[in-house]
Amino acid sequence: MNIAYFRKSSRGAAETLAALKNSAGKAGFTLGGETVLNKGTTTVLNACRPEWAETVAAADPALLGLLPCSVMVIEKEGVVSVGAALPAVLADAVASGELKSLAVRAEKTLRGVVEQAAGVGPLKPMKLKLYSTHSCPYCKMEKAWLDERKTPHELVYVDDDQKEAESLVRRSGQMGVPVTEVIYGDDESEFVIGFDRPKLEAIVAEM
């Protein structure tokens, strides 16, 4: 489960923050205050989409705290990055199809806001790596789903390969399967935990 999305900016910190406000505003976010942290090297911008909050509140007000409402610009060792928390936690916490669908849409929007602020293009998924065991039923379901869509992927049985199993736990923090590693064109990667069909559908559509 990925809980944040950060990209290296092609701009300076002040210009990135200005671009962030512009891109968030155009994407329908209501902008609030700013909080400056770490001796001025980090700026957290409060930015929320009211209709997202209304949807979550109508379903279960207790889940509102899981809805991302901030974006940040960080400068460290001369490198400026911009990023946001992602609604992966929200999607993972609910059974509601409506809220899961909202989480997928919200993630796509947040990624777009971050990319526009950073002045970079979207990451392009190049390869999927499905971590499985021979006995995992959900792994078999995901494998069949990928095959049905003729989606290129590598299948790794962690019960046959101790080194791969240890690497998966170290990098993803997950002990169970299925876990799908999404490998992007610039060698960045992220992990999709479980057979998360809405999330995988969005990724496969970009391949």
C-alpha cells in the first residue's frame, strides 16, 4: 500500500509552491492555510476537495481523517520535491465500492496535481511483478485476471525463492501475498497490496 506520492521538481521551491497552488486550484481543490516546517525547508499546503469530503462524511464521518487534505513542497540538499498523501489508507479501510472508487479517482487527481506542480510528466508503468505463493487463491485470481487482459507480468513464487521473499518484506513491509510491484520507466516502483482490482485497472489502463 502506497500512502504518498512525491516527485522531484524541475523548479525552485517558491516557484513549485506557486505552481502547486495553481494546479490544485484548477483541479477543484479549496486552498486553506500554509504551515512552514523544518526551518523553512518544508511548506505544507492545506488543500481539500469539498465533494470528496462530503462523500466520505455521508458514508462514515469517522473515515474523514483518512482523506488526504494536504500537499507539501520539500527542499533538501538543493533538491525540491512536491508530494501528497494518497487515499490508499481510505481504500484499504472500507468495504464500500463507492468509497473505493472515490479513492482511485482521488489518487489519480492528486498525482496529476503533484506532476503539474513539479513540471514533470506522469510515471509510465512498464512492468508488473506479481508476488505469489503456490497455494494463494487471490494470487491465482489476479494471475487469471492479468492473463485475461493480456497484461505482461512476471510471476514470482516467494515460497520457492527465499531471497525474493526477504526482499519483498524489506521493500514493501508486507508478509502476505498477493503483492504486485509496479515498475516505472525511470526505475521507480510502487506496490499494490492484495488483489486490488480498481487500483490495478487504473495501472493496466496506462500500460
